[in-house]
Amino acid sequence: VQPTSAALVANSVYLARIRPVDWITISTLHVYVVTTAAENLDVAILDVATGARLAGPAAPAAVAGSGTMQGFTLVTPITLSPFVDYDFAVGSNGVPVVCRVSGIAAANDLTSRAQRKANYYSSGIPNPATGAAADAALIWIAGT
């Protein structure tokens, strides 16, 4: 497993599963964009069981630019419960290069934490977002 950067697959949604160990309120999600072209990004926090969108920005946004920690303000801040799984999702209609962790293999138990669904993003992350499969890359997405 190694930190790296790579282009997203166009029209795909990537999921990164998290499990907070304490109550945490999130008002903004961030993605680090390494390089970009004319494309949009969307982010969301999803219910693991149903894929329902629990929180997200009002709409996808144009990628801010290369070398940018792009923040997406959530319509309503969300408080995540401790020891409950959530999926942080990021999707794009293009191929921006973002930070990620790659080389994930089943042996290190991260494949259940990194998922991708191809041909799923049109004008934003669907609600609900379901049917993703394990992927070898975990996109870096942070909440504050």
C-alpha cells in the first residue's frame, strides 16, 4: 500500500468507508486535486446499508484547480455516531488527478473500505448509491 495520485475513472463514484471512534460533526468534505481539466466533482456521506445520501453539497462543483485542497460545504452539517460505518463518496464526470492510496489487496483488509462503481456519475452522485465493488485504490477524502 502506498500513497500516490492518479486520474479518476470518468463517470465513476469512489467510496471510502470510515468508522468514527467518537461523535464527530462534519460540515465540509475535502479532496486534494493534483491536476485538473474542465470537469466537475461531487462528494457525499452515504449510509452503508442503503447507499442513501446522508449529507452533501447543494450541487457538484467545477474542479477548483491543480494543487488544490478543494472543500465542499455540506448543505447541513452531519454528526456521525461512534462505531457506525459510513461511506465517504467522491465522483466526477471527468478525469481529475487526485491523491489516493493504491496497491490495496485483500490480505490487508482494506478492500472492504475502498470501492468504485463505473458509469455511475452523470450530474452528481446518485441517491441512493448502490452496487459498488472492491477497488485497489482508496481516494483521500477528509471531513472537517
